Amino acid sequence: MIHYEKFVLDNGLQVFVHEDASTPIAAVNILYNVGSRDEDPAQTGFAHLFEHLMFGGSKNIPSYDEPLQKVGGENNAFTSPDITNYYITLPAANLETAFWLESDRMLSLSFDPQVLDVQQKVVIEEFKQRYLNQPYGDIWLKLRPLAYQQHPYRWATIGKDISHIEEATLDDVKAFFFKYYLPNNAILVVAGNVTVEQVKQLCDKWFALIPAGDAYARQLPLEPVQTEARKLEMSANVPLNGLYKAYHMPGRFDAGFPAADLLGDMLGRSKSSRLYQQLLRDNPLFSSINAYITASIEPGLLVVQGKLNEGVSLEEADAAVEALLQEFIDQPVPEEELAKVKNQAEATLAFSEVELLNRAMNLAFAANAGDPDLVNKEAELIQAVTADDVQTMARQILRKDNCSTLYYRRAVG
């Protein structure tokens, strides 16, 4: 159970405090309600670019990392299609340093043209290394626009095209910052050896005077229900043929999500999963195979992916996967199998909450979804899933007309 108290500043910044006197550490997590789904289709990759720019110096602090390192702190950030998240862990005695740093870059980045130029080059190099020049690196550059036709999940967080980052101007960057990086578009979670009163005082000192901006009302196009199977074939210089199958599923906080999540676990979470047991161990068509979910806030994807063994055709492997999935649709789900994946899911959840920073992040994610209490309901929701729920979800998700299939062939010659 993650206990917390909440208050809201006049500028709209939501603040959550999770007190834990058993640790000498504090975690400060700021979630901005902006991800790659919020980008202009002609200017993608900006949320990820900002993840880098936010460490390039702000109005009164030329170097972000240096003062934090002096007080024994660490920091990092990540961008997803849904959010951008920045976090610091440091000795609780030095908590104010985190407030000073985070408030200054929320107030205003330095917008130094040289910093923009440097970070553009960093992101462009990352695009090339991770997505263009790495075996199978471009999978999501191909699979997302195959599965999504309208919704902005159709491009990867890195961006749709490398030119969007190359051509970004300082004015573009400023406009993006002042639209999304606002106190009224953010959630601050402070956890650890802190008190609510202490956090209130620090918020009044460092965040209260930052002006609110125009409220961001998200109006994204809905993804139409997929009504026919889609398929794409491509080839590249990779060691093995790859099969990727993406199925639309409920969003992270939708009612059907826990059953869909457990469905994914039963299919391909571990070596005891159906895909591994049947298509790698018993009938070795694949050298590796698994299933996972994107767990995005809006309707996401359940993905089955595998690398084929030498001599196995993509058509043969695909037919074997389809047969296994059809069996899941047709046959009742064994209670023992469901109980096992429930226990695995609960163990993972319990283990994640051991770490203070994870508790802070999970609280921020739930609050951003509109209900911070969701952070304490997950185990209960997992246990409430029945075998019938999983089979119903299998019938809803694993339909052939709900599938986008990518054949990733090894180039010959």
C-alpha cells in the first residue's frame, strides 16, 4: 500500500507526498503530461528531444548535473508515447537541491542555440544507431504505422522521420516548451524521508510563483476498429527471419486491461508460457519467442514476436502461431495456469514497490490517469480476473482481423 497526501498549488501543479521515514533517501519525480502522441505529425520526436534539452541548462542554472552530483544525487528521464518523466534520487537532507533544479527548468530553459544544436546531433545519432543501423532496429518504425492508421501512436517516440529533428528550429522548440512544460500540465511526487509540511514549504518557495499556462485539452483522433488483417513484408541484413504480430487491446486503465495483461503473460511471458513451450521447446520453430503488451494509456497493442530457426519458413511459423492462438480462443483457460501468471504478476508488482523511486513513479502514473488510488488497486484487479475473463479477452483481441503481421526476412546475398 502506497500512502500519500495530495495538494494543488494555485498555478495548477498537483503535488503528492509519500512519507517513508525508514529510508535516508528522497525521490522527486516530475511527470509532464506530454508524450509523442501529442506531437504534430509533421514535427515528431519533439517530446524525446525535450528529454535531452531539459538537461542542457535552464534560466539560472547552466549545468544541471553538477550541483546534483555535489549533494550525492542521481537523475534521469524517459519519454513514452503518453508522458515525459524526470526523476531525482538524493539524500533527504539535500531535498531542496532537487526543488531548485526542477523548478528552474520548469520556469524556463536557457534556449541556447548551441545547446539545441548539440542535442539535435545527439538525438539524430541515437536515431541512426538504435533504429536505422541496428539489426531489427526499425521494427517499430514499420509496425506502428501498420497497426495504427489514425492515432498518433502510429509513430515511434524517437519520431517518424529523422528530418523532423534535423529541421527543428529554436522557435519550434520554444512553442513546444511553453505549450506543455507548465505547472498545470505536471504532477510532482515527493517520496521518502520527508514530511508533507516540508514539501509544502519547498513548493511555496520554488514552484508557486511559476505562472500557469493555457490548459492543454487533448483531442486526439480515435483509432478505428480494425476489421481486416494487415500484412507487411520487408527484408534487411539480419541474422534470422523475424515474425511480429500486433493485436489491438484495451488501454492501461481500461476495464479489460488486467485480463489482457494476463493473457499476454500466459502466451509469452516466461519459459513456462504457451509460445515458449509449444513452439520453441516441443516443436522448435523459433530460436526465441515471446509476447508482451505496450501498456499505453489509450488502446495499445499485444505483440507476439519471435526469431525463427534456420530452415523454418515465415509462413510455417506464422501458421503455427495462429493455430496456438486459435486454441486459446477455443479452449477454456485452465485455472492452474491462470493462478500461476497471477502470482507472477503480483510478485513483480510487490517487488517493484520495494524501491522508493518506483513507488513515486507509479503514484505519478496513476495520478496522471485521473485516479491516484489506482496505484493501490492493481493487485486486487489482478486477482479479480477469472478464467472466463481471459478467454473472453482472447476472443476479443486474438482475432485474425485484429492483427497486423510483419514478416522481417533476412536478405539473401
